[in-house]
Amino acid sequence: MAVSLYDLSVTNYLQTLGAVEGFVAKSLTHFNDNKIDANEVADARLAPDMLPFRFQIHSAVHHSLGAIRGVQSGVFTPPSPVPALDFAGLQKQVSEAREELQKLKPDEVNGLAGKDMVFQMRDNKLPFTAEGFLLSFSLPNFYFHATTAYDILRSKGVPLGKRDFLGRLRMKS
């Protein structure tokens, strides 16, 4: 069986964004139960030189839905400045990205294979094909930011496990 670009990108984005939705919701319950201000956690970071939870969520969205949009337009740029969203706003951002990705049709994404596109950061331009960009740049960044968001929540005492990160598995029916 051949695996398509849609299978390699969008289905993975959906699985992990669903997991992110779940562990963010679980963390909000934990924070409410323990009288912890969730909005303070939005500014939490693992190390002084790392960007905060808010950035990690914003970047996971940018490297999923934003990556597909970048391939469609032919240009992908670093994320815009992170909006000062509260915890509920971050949850909404993830949910909206997942909903938009769910609307994509496999043929629409598969039709992007071989398309030239560019990652542009200031004056630097890196040329890619759609599949090269999604598989070697977008997905690794997406997983990095989703994992870092998960790790920040774990560092704040949220009782999360590997199953929370994996999300809904695509098992044989």
C-alpha cells in the first residue's frame, strides 16, 4: 500500500493536535482543582533561554495548519508574533487548527506533491518541494513544539503520561 502526502502530514497533525487538545484540557482541570492560575502557566518555560508555553502552542499550530497553508501558497515564514492569548484562547487556537485541517481533502493535499515552495526568514530563502518541506522541516518542528508544551505542563505538576501525548491511535479496525 502506498502512503500518501496527506497520510504522512495531515493525519499526523490531526492525531497530535487532538492529543494537545486533550492534555491542555486535562491541565486546565488540574490547575482549577489545585487553585493554580493557568494563565501564569501560559508564560512558563523549561529553561530561561526557551520560549514559553504560549509560544509552543502557537508554533505547533503554525507548523501544522500553517505549514499546509504555506505549501499551498508556495511560501512559509516563521510564525507571527504570539498573540497574548489566555489559556482558553490557546485551547481555542488548537481546536480551530484541528477543525480546519479536518476540512482538507486527501486529493487536495496529495496534489501538492512535487510543488516548489520556499521557507523564507528575512532575506534567507530555503527552497523545498512540498513533501521535502513537510517531512523534513514542518513535522519535526511540529513535534518539537507539541512535546515542549507537554513537557512544560509536566514540569508544572500536571499528571500526564505518554498516552496523553500519543492521542488517538490509528489502529487496524
